[in-house]
Amino acid sequence: MTTADEQQSRSSAGTAAKNTGKAVGKQAAKKVATKVLGKKLLIALGIKGFIFLAVILLVVILAAVLGNDDANAGDTSCGQVTPANLGGSASSLTAEQNANAKAIIGVAISLGLGERGALIGVTVGLTESTLRNVDYGDMMGPGGSMSSSRGLFQQLDAWGPLADRMDPVKAATMFYTGGQAGQRGLTDIPGWQQMPVPQAAQAVQQSEFADGSNFARQLELAQVITTAILAANPTAGTSAGSAAPATSAGTSTPGCTTGGLTNTVTPNGTSIAIPANEYVTEALRGHVLQAPTEKVAKGLGAGFGALGLPYVWGGGTDGGGPNDGCSRGGGELNSCQGLVGFDCSGLTAYVLVQGGYPSPGGNSSAQRDRAHAVPWDQGQVGDIVGFPGHVAIYLGVINGTRYILEASTPGVPVHVVPLTRDDYDDVLYRYWT
């Protein structure tokens, strides 16, 4: 349970404020010309020339397929996923809609996201395009200009090339694994498996309906469709999305390229890059931390995956993922209100447990245990900073400034900010040794 000093800290936010982050058709002509030119070449070169050209073409194809890994770094097409081959259909859908629904469900199953992942994808496709691969977007603004959104998921230009957004399999892959300019996919959303379907859908789509009510209206039909298709494929949904701790921590499933963005939460040994997003103070975006151990780096990666989640009183179990705070918050403040996130001690415990260490305890008082105290001048990345009624993860001193990762107070998302409060404890607390 959360403790009285935590309650007092939040109720007196005006006098002991937490750190608050700063939100911070030519193609057709070309085809005709190519065909004409090809015919002329064949006539001119004869059979030997044809064989020569065929060999050259084969070499080019093999080079494209077997090209080195460096080529992939600049690839602007969506990562390839072979969807599960599904039978069955939903009686309420047309042939086109059934094919698109099966493409979405097939990608979800192939990525190991199970029935729940499939349901979320079908709900979004049903809401955004009625499961039709539409080649137009929404009419926007007073002038009635059309947005660039296209395809089953109505993905904007920034998500990827039009051809990918109009390809049901590639569009579904981007929905689940992220867009090609760093947009978050479903598997990048911490705790998506525990979220209500409309909220999980909204976390990816960022529609004008902040409460996900547009997706909620289609949920019942989406469930019927998903159930009908999976019923004809009884083994397809057995890889349940709930068994995916890496993606629940924010690690991106390999899929679309990220355009070189640094908002990764995957460590490289003891090195871990701080994501470059609005939930990180500008000076630290993309900064690479050196953790004391690979396990600490792994835990920090999980914690960075939670950036942007709401502060939820009681949110997070004793080292588990984000939740609505009911079990620990008991309905106080903003717990039990459908929000999924962390409170301060839930986040610190999550970082340590996801790194492979025992939980430091289920509330801030337990985590400020003097038996684990270390002097500030011996502090390292991954230690816990304690305050009256509050805790945070210490990120060390960078360019003369101390920084922390924290879930601070209701209304402020999980963020990385400078340590500006002056009421921190005279020691740090270390649970990773």
C-alpha cells in the first residue's frame, strides 16, 4: 500500500513541488516506354542478347536480396512480416473486409501478440476505414483540405511511403511495431496488454477522441469479427499478447525502420541511450548513459519505455508493469479511474525488477531504507533518490547537473528532468548490488 507520507507529499504539492518537465500518370508513361524499349532491345540483340540481359537482371535481384546490413539502415520501407495464413470469415463483412481483417489478425499472430493484439488492430481498422483499404483521407479545416492519411489505419505521410500504407500487411505491421519516422506502434506502448482496448488503440492512433470513445463504439463488432476468424484457426491465438514482457516495457518489436531516431530503450551492454522525446529535458535527449551493470542498463531501458505514461496514484505493482493503481491506491487521487501508469515507487521498483533485481519495496518509505544507503559522492546511475514521500531513479551528474527519472505527481507524465528540489535525502539508496 502507499503510505501516509506519500499522501501528504501530493496533497502539499504547492509547497513541496515535484520536478515538472517542459513539454517540451508519369509512372504509367514510364512503364509503356519501358515495354517499347524492351521490345526494341530484344529485336536488336536477338536471343543471345536476351540471355545476357536475363543474367544481368538476376545478378541485380540477388544483390538486392543479399545486400549487406548497412543498406537496411537507410531503408524507407516497412520491415517484412509474413502474416499467419488464416481461414474463416465473419459473416457480416464483405470479401474485401474479411481479407483485410485476416491480414491484420495474421500480422498480430505472427508477431506473437495473440488474440488481444489482434482485437486492438481490428478495432482500429474498423474505426478508421471500416476495414476498407481507402485511398483518401479526412477532410480537415474550414477550407476542406484532405489530410494525407491513407489505408486501413489512416496513417499519415510521416508513417511511411504511400505504397506501404496502402498494403494491408505493411500497414498492420506499422500499427503494431511503429512508423518509419519513429511513431510508436502498439508494442511500444508500455502495458498495452493490460489497457482497455479503446485506450490502447488511442495510444497509437492519437485521434481527436482523447478518451478513445470512437474506438469503443466499434469494439463489440470488432470482437465478433476477431472471434469468428480465430474460431476457424483454433491454434492461431495461443501466443497471447500478455506474455510479452519486453514489449510491455517499451522495447520495439523489429519492424519498420526508425529513421535514425535515438528514442530507443534497448541497451548496448552497459550503455543506454535516453530517448529523444518531449518527456526528456532537452539537454539529455539522445544522451548515452553508462550504467554500472548490464542489468541496470536493462532496467533503465524498461523505465525509459514508460516515458509519457501518466502518473497514477498506486500505479504499478511491486516491480510489475503499469496499471490503474486500484490494488495499491484504493481509489484515492486518480487511481481506479481507467488511467494506466505509475506512481513514484511503482516506477522505481519497475526499473529494478525489470533489470533482474529484487524489488526495493512497494512504497517510498520502504525504498528509503537506510540499510541500503550510499553517500552522494559515491552515487551511480540506477540508485534511488529519496524525498519526503517520494522516490526517483538517479541518472547521475551530467555536465554538472544531477538528473532523475521519475513519476512525480498527478497531471505530470513520467519524465527525465534535472534534480531541482532541495529536500532530497542526505544519502542515495542502492538495491542493484
